[in-house]
Amino acid sequence: MNVLTELQTRWARVSAREQRLLLLAAGVVALGLLWWLALAPALAVLKAAPARHAALEAQSQQMLRLQAQAKAMRAQPALGADEARRALEASLKPLTASAHLMAQADRVTITFKGVAADALAQWLATARQNARLVPSEAHLTRNATGSWDGTVLMLLPAP
């Protein structure tokens, strides 16, 4: 006898009440599987969609702001090496006790000692905006007090 025939025979021997209960149990298991495999993941994605959309929208707006800032910086006339060095020196004035500038031909090395993170970030933004320079190398470490020590190397434009 094959397996299907044997199952049909056993099913026929089970009372009608037990058949209904077995069908009900199978239906509950099928609904549970349907929920677990199909509906719950879809509802989780649907529930998270507004927050994800808002995060992506904020990221898109930030990228657009950065794009506009980059375009504005590209539109500015290029600075010569002397002008860039003077602008860089001027940007270091708020950090006089914590920063030291050393210029060698087309390279400028700025050494920092105990600079707060927000002051360092502000200086980098100012140097990028006013001197139109970005670091080509940076070796910074956080010291025991939570401030930053290290060096930043910037390349001046060709004369």
C-alpha cells in the first residue's frame, strides 16, 4: 500500500469531531506560517518606511547643501601660495596657544597640542573656506583630557 492510501484509510477511521479539530489545528498552523513568513515582515517594512524615508530625505538635503557649498567654492578664484599661507595663519589665530604653523616651500605643517574637538573642526572648516586648502595628511590622537594632539599637513597651491 502506498503512503497516500494509508493516510486516507487512517483519516476515514478518525471520528468526524476529531477530523474537524485536526482541520482546525492545520488551519491555525497555516495561518501562523502565513503571518510569520509573509505578513509580519511586510508589515515591519511598512512600519519602518516613514522613519527610513525621513532619514533618506535628510541625507539628501545634506548632500544638496554640500553640493551647493562645493559649487560656490569652485566658483571662487584660486589663491596663490602666499595668500593661502596668510589665510591659513589667520585661521589659526583663535588657536594661538594650541597650534603652531611651520611652512616649507609648498608644504605647511600645523602642530596641535590639546585642541578641543569643536575648535579643531571649526578650524578645518575655516581653513577650507578661507585658505581654500584641505589636509593632505593628518595624524591626530585624542589625549587623556579628551582634546586632540597631532599634526596636519597641507599643500599650498603652486605659485
